[in-house]
Amino acid sequence: MSLNIDQKKAVVSDVTQIFSVAQAAVLAEYRGLSVAQITELRGEARNQGVDVRVVKNTLAKRSVAGSDFECLADHFTGPVLISSSEDPVAVAKVVAKFAKKNDDLKITVGAMNGDLLDLAAIQVLARLPNRDELLATLVGTMAAPISKLVRTLNEVPSKFVRTLSAVRDSRPEEQVA
């Protein structure tokens, strides 16, 4: 079904808006994937805050014009699936994980901060911990010295009580009053 001019403008506007807030994007060839598989990918991506779309290549080229993702314009050829996110690691993880399970999805190229990413760079990005994991690690690292101090301070009175208990237990029964 062909889109009229207003529908095309709406698609370009939507995709331009998505690219304006995205930190990274990954393009993949989806030839051979069923509608059910693409729907599954979209569901997984949505849960991770990743936007996955299939857009006509000419409309996609117009959407990236003037943005950090303009370097992708020459790569909109054939059946291309566009995935983007504010979290660069999340977009790489979602697409790489799905591509590993489905051989028909072939990652072609990505972009981040105006630079093209090849398949190897996308796979490296996918292996990095995501934002939430990094924050959890940071909080754990910051909390460790504090909790160690609390345990140390708690240990002083506990050790004193154990020492008194040991002294009491070492005395004969008649002396304990």
C-alpha cells in the first residue's frame, strides 16, 4: 500500500523525532524474518526502551538528514530495520541478542555520536553493562566502605560483650553472683 504525502510527512516527522533523542542506532537487514519474529523483536526492544521500526528507505534518509545519524543515509538499502535508543548499550544488546537467535537478522551498521559503527564495534557495545547495571555497581562500590565501617564499629561492643561472657564462663560457679 502506498502512502500519501501527508502520511509520508508524518512518518518522517516521527522518525526524525526518535533520532533527535537517540544516542545510538543500529541498522539490520531483516530479509527472511517473519512478521511474528519482527513483532517478537519489537516487544523485547520496547521492554528495554529501544525503538524498532521498518521504514521506507527514502523516508529514512530524509529522517536522518541534518542529524548525528546522517552518516547512516548511504546504508538505507534493501530491507532495513532501524533500531535506536537513548541508551547506546541497550540498542546494541537487543539487536545483537536477537541476531544471535535468528540468523535471518543481519546487523549491517550502527551509529553513535555521528560516527559509524561496524559489526565488531556493535558487538563490543553489546557486551558492556547497561546503564542500570553500571549504576548498581557504582552504588555498591560507594556503599562498601560505609558498610565496612558500620560492621567495624558494631564489632567493638560485640567483642567486649563476648569477652565479658568468656570471663564469666571461666570463673567457678560460686563466684558468679
